[in-house]
Amino acid sequence: MSEHVKYLLSEDDIPRTWYNLAADLPDPAAPRHPGTGADITVDDLLAIMPEALARQELSREREIGIPDGVRDVYRQWRPSPLYRARRLERALDTPARIYYKYEGVSPSGSHKPNTAVAQAYYNRRAGITRLATETGAGQWGSSLALAGALFGLDVDVYMVRVSYEQKPYRRMLMETYGARCVPSPSPETAAGRAVLAADPDSPGSLGIAVSEAVEVAGADPGTSYAGGSVLNHVLLHQSVIGQEAIAQFALADDNPDVVIGCAGGGSNLGGLAFPFLGRKLRGGPEVRIIAAEPAACPTLTRGTRAYDFADATGLTPLLRMHTLGHGFVPPPLHAGGLRYHGIAPLVSAAVAAGLVEPVAVAQTDSFAAGVRFARAEGIVPAPESAHAVEVAVREASRCREEGVGRTILFGLSGHGHFDLGAYERHLAGALRDEPHDEAGVRAALTAVPGLAAATDLAGLADV
Amino acid sequence: MSEHVKYLLSEDDIPRTWYNLAADLPDPAAPRHPGTGADITVDDLLAIMPEALARQELSREREIGIPDGVRDVYRQWRPSPLYRARRLERALDTPARIYYKYEGVSPSGSHKPNTAVAQAYYNRRAGITRLATETGAGQWGSSLALAGALFGLDVDVYMVRVSYEQKPYRRMLMETYGARCVPSPSPETAAGRAVLAADPDSPGSLGIAVSEAVEVAGADPGTSYAGGSVLNHVLLHQSVIGQEAIAQFALADDNPDVVIGCAGGGSNLGGLAFPFLGRKLRGGPEVRIIAAEPAACPTLTRGTRAYDFADATGLTPLLRMHTLGHGFVPPPLHAGGLRYHGIAPLVSAAVAAGLVEPVAVAQTDSFAAGVRFARAEGIVPAPESAHAVEVAVREASRCREEGVGRTILFGLSGHGHFDLGAYERHLAGALRDEPHDEAGVRAALTAVPGLAAATDLAGLADV
């Protein structure tokens, strides 16, 4: 029997439709207009995105067709492999069967091109010539830069300053693809200038970078905003991951008892887990879903569920989601892709409904799991993905303690080739766990609309 | 029709034997003992490698079985994809059909694990506990570090100092896999100390690093030397690349007129091209093979064919090969994997027999081709591979000029994720082309055994 098992599908098995959890979830709260409080309409969104994406954002249809022009690009690396982690199982001496779906095979090294390609396709078709976006660790920015190169679109990336400085190779990758990369907060936008005026040394945050990109897109009809996570249409595009995994588990004649994904904005978790969750909601097999988030930016485990802005300065529609407050600036984690004050409304709704369990993971634990995984399986995980690895290791250890052989699937959303500086610091014992900034969150939550009047924020208000 | 075409094989199609060009080449000159001048024997090699590898090194058998324990690890990323570069073809407006075989899908990002895994397997089986090796750009060192982690072997890597400083992420990758990485020349070995005594600021060279690794392996029975290129058994292991490509061209119902590989030590070129060359030598289809080497280290185009040492200080057997002199220290190219004074004897013999055409490529041309390829096909090539891209672009441009639609295959031996600093310098216009150090080569050639007495070195002596 083969030692290392991968389950491959043919190109014909690339899904032909995206799966939309909003069709199966009892209450996928709609975004609201911050001025009127009314539900957002397609027209409201047209200022920053083309109609096709605006319609997907608000759609409740279960299946939405994937254009041939998108599938043709997916073919370069999709279907992505599903691996059985036999060497890790042996290293952990666990009766668990551990699988991982590996999205690092894309040209930019993560799951992000699944939506970058789709967004570039629709924008190109709508006559847009430039995309503006934010990026944290740079996985998203480099993926949109890639998609821009393939579809002939200019790409401006506002990159969170702390990541811009920590991860120069990600910036260089974007520039090699032809994109322009700007450290955020920047003096290029009113939003950036306002943050810099208050704190010239601001490390930046995903929320601030979103503000800059949305401002730029709103000011120029030829420019669209392209979101890397959080939004419904982004999670929709990522559903190819979980749909493929379901087909691959059929090949493996197995089925996951637990599905684990890291969660920052929520698109990786949603992309992997929602097809499994939807199957369960429609009467299919039971499945536990775990969202692994960083302990120093604990949106799901310590945040409040409310209507809040997706950006730092209040330019976006209000999204109903777990939030630490749109003005909260999380500590400078190495898993920059998880460093976000909010979470996708669909993930938030699934957590609120008890369908997804959130777990907070300390940074040092995630890197220790990343090294363990690299030495067993040969792939160095992205720091974000390492959060999922750590939770998978914990679940496999529980199986050993309980003497039960469950099937565990986790998402290896990307490789850590551009994050080796952080691994070096970890190996040198120089990484520390930033404490959760409880006081900062309390202060930020008072600025959330509707929460300002709330008297007690300690009890995880759900308003 | 699909826009981007990849040709995948199933895991069952991973070759079951390695192909050995020495069986089909009229005169694959045997290595010689530097003391006696006699042909090297298996016994001579046992001081630094296990018997299985020593036998492969001297074998003239055409096919050598791949152990199941090696194929099982290959399954993680093999068969590697063959891509049709349709977007590049369109960008070049060429009637040529351009294909590339992409080895960057391995966990360390290059073709090097094909032999690292095999060498680790045989050493582990022979009871060896530590491997010592050299590395230039770090593609090889990180691949051996990976293989060491998978087979439970300690790995010491002597990394050429200039690359150690240029490519810190490669060192970090080796350390994440658990290997020890030492800048070479180092004070750890007599060879390193001798170089440092003569030049404390030596940038190092592959030849010097080989000396250090061979010295360490020779001094400890529990330590083997593991070579990343040049040696016959290394080219043997790499033959999986070309064998898969032949099967993939059958799927594509096409056949390459030209096969292009970059050549430093020669294992990438040999791995891709030799199965095609062997087929031709046995009466199969005609094929042109081009070796792309750096203009600033032009072993094949400006070197002399002679028996010379594989390392800088004369610890290895004498290999019959094109050489710039074992003491020659090439200028600090970014394509560190091509920065070697010699070349695989099998490649040298094929060039001498007129079966392989060498072409020298300037560094700036290679990076320009790398950027062009990245923007068309989405993958950033390793600087070494970019030399092959440049030659493929030239061949495709010739097809346009001549109005002839040939089929071009090139080897994309690895990705450039760890080389983005060099791309940044290229994009900033800060890269320059180091001149070929003709005087340095003349001086170094006088130290080559047998050439010392030669009166005229200008005419590319073949002794």
C-alpha cells in the first residue's frame, strides 16, 4: 500500500457551479445601508463592483454557474489535491485518520486565486480597467495581482504596513506580476491620511486598508473594489474547495467527522466547510466544523455579534457579524491574514446557530504545529493555515486519549514560503504570544452603530 | 476548448525504472582516481556513499528499478504537470507550440527532491545517520533537508556564502525542516579554512562547498556525501522528469522538436532531455536539445573538456567534463544553482558528441524572460529556470520570423519564491551582467591535471 496518499480528480471534476450557503441557512442576515438602515440593494453596490458580483453578493440561490472563462484558469492548478497525512498520523501515534486539502498549489500559493480569478473575470467583462484592494499577509494581494496579469487589469494593493515590512517577498511577488503595492495607512486616501494624522506610526489593519481601497474604487468609475474575504460572493467562489473535497472523500471511501479551517475573514473556512455544512443541513451526514482563529484577534470567541462596518472608517455597508469593533487595531501577528476585526456574515451566522465551533489558538502553538507538520509532511504551512494544523493535532490527540479513530479534515490554505522569517523567529524562541487587547476591544465596540447605547458589552451582546 | 492545458498522469504512471543515458551513449567516460589514474571502482566510492548509489554511479544498465519506498514519496507531487503555455504563445504572437514541464510542485519547489528522496532512502537503508552536502541557491540543500526529515536523517548543508547572504529564506526553509546550514567556505573543514586563509572574504563557490561536504563525509563512517547534481546517479534519478514528459506528449498527441533545459551541474537538463535523447539514439524521433547556461559562468560554451576535479580543492575523483578549472570562482550570479565550474560528465559527453547544443544567456535577459513568463503564465520562475525560458522565447520568436510552427518543450525546474529579491533588483534596473572572467578561467585551467602542461588553452583543448 502506498505510504503517502493523495486523492486527485480530473479537470472535468472541477465544479461547474459555486455553492451558496445562504440558500440553506435559516437567517443569512442581509447587509444594511449605514445611512438608511435599509437592506442593501444591487444598485447600492454598483459604485464599487460590477453587477454580476453585486448580484452574487445578495443572492439566495443555492448554485451559481461558474463561467467557462473562470474554469479555464482554474484548470492550471485545480482540482487541488486532498492528502492523507499518514506520516503526521504516525508522528502523533493517533488512531485518527487525518486529511488535508492543499490550496498552496495555486501559482500564488494559497486559496485566494479561486475568487481573484472570478472577480477579475467579471470586472474585465464589465469594462473595468483597474482593481483596488487591501491585503494583510499578502496572500490576497498577490493573488489579485496574478489575476490582474492574466486578465489585463491594473491592480492597486493597499498592504497593511506591518505586513508590508514583515513580508517584503509578498510585495515583490505582487510587483513581479505587475501590480502596485502601497503600505497602508497611506497618504493617498482621505481614510489613510486620517489614520496617519491620529497615529503616524500606525501598524495598519485590514480594516484600514479596506477603507483605502473602497475609497479609491468609489471615486473612479473605471476602478472596482475587489474583496479578498468576508463578502458573500467571495465565500461563494471559494466553495470549489469543499465541493472537490466531498468528491475526493468519495474516492477515499471515507467521510470527515470534523472539518477544521483557519478563520480570519472567513473565506477559507467557508470555502472548505460550507459544502459539508450545506449537505448536513439538507439531511446529509453529521459533521463538526471548527473555526481556528488567533487568540490575539479573537473575533468569534471574544467579539460581539452586531451590525458593524467591514472597514475601519465606515465606508462600507453594515454587515451583521462577530466584531471586535471596526476601529480595533489588532496586535501585529505573523498570521496577517487572520488579523481582522470582523468575520464573514455567513460564518458569523453559522457560529450563532451553533453550526460552527470557534477555537482560539496562540501564535506560538500555531508555529510549533507548523514545524511539526513541515517535518512530517514536507510542506511548510502558511502561519494562517498553521492555526488549523494545531487544532487538527489537538483533535487527533483527543482521539488517541479516547481510543477513538475519527476522520479529521483540515484546510491547508497555503504554504509559508513567504513567512519563513516568522518560522526563523519561532525556531530561535523569539516569538511571543501577544495578549488579547480586551480594553482596546471595549473601546472599539463603543463606536459600533447600535452598540454605542448598549450598557454592557461584557456579555457578548447579540444586537 | 480549454484555454490553459495541463497534461496530468495518474500515480500509476510514475515511472517504475530510472533511465540511464550511459547505456546509449557511445563513450560515457568513466571517472578516474586522481592518484593512480585508474578508472574509479565501487570500492573507491564507498568512503562517501552507500553501495547502492556507488553501483548506480558506475552502471551502464539502461534501466534501474525505482524502489517502492522512493515511489511512495514521489507520489506526493509526481507525476508533475506538463503545461501548454497558450498565454505565453499569444503574448509572443508565435506559431510555435510551447510546453513546459513544471517541477516547482515539489514541497521544496524544484526538481531536486527527485534525487534527494532516492539518496536519503538508500542511505537510511544502509544505516547512515547523517548526510553532508553543498548547496548554491539552496534548491538542493532544502530538498535534501526535506528528504532528511522524511527519512529521519541529520543533514548538514554547506551553503555558498554569497547565496547564504542573498537568499536567507532558503536557509530558513532548511532549518524549518531541521537541517543545519553553514555558510561556505567555513572554518569547520580543512578545505574551508584553506580558502579562508587565502581570501577571508571569499564569496564561496559550489566547488568549495563540495570540498567541505566531501571532507566531512570522508571523515565519519556514519556520514555520507549527497550530491545535488553532476554525478551519474543524480542524473539517473532525475530521469523521471523526461520519462513522464514523453508519456504526457503522447496524451497531447504532440512531440517536441526542441527540448530546452538550464544547465549548471546538469541534472535538470539531463533529467528532462536524456529520455528524449536516448529514444533518438535508439532510432526514435529526431530532437534538438539545448543547454542554457549563464554567460558569466559559461562552462559549456567557453570551458575546456578535460579530466578535472568536481570540487575546488581536489578531494573528488577526476571527472571528464567541460570545465572552467576547479579553482575558478564564478561571479556572484543570482542563479546560484548554475554557478559551477564543471558539468555532469554525461552532459559533457553529449555536447562533445554534438547531441546537445549549449547556449549562453545573460543574467538580465533571463530575468526579463522570467517576468514575461510570470505575467503570462502566473508562475515566477527560479532564476536558473529563467535561463531556459529565455531560450524558449528566442526559439519561439525564430518560429514567428520563419513562419514555422515547431513544438518547444522547456523545463521549468523550480519556482522563484525565494529569489524575489533578485526580481526586485531586476525590476528596479539594478541588476547587471557580470562579464565572463576570461583571465580567471585561464589561470584556473592551468591547475587542471593534464592541462598544466598544455601550451595553448585558448582553443578549447579536449584532452
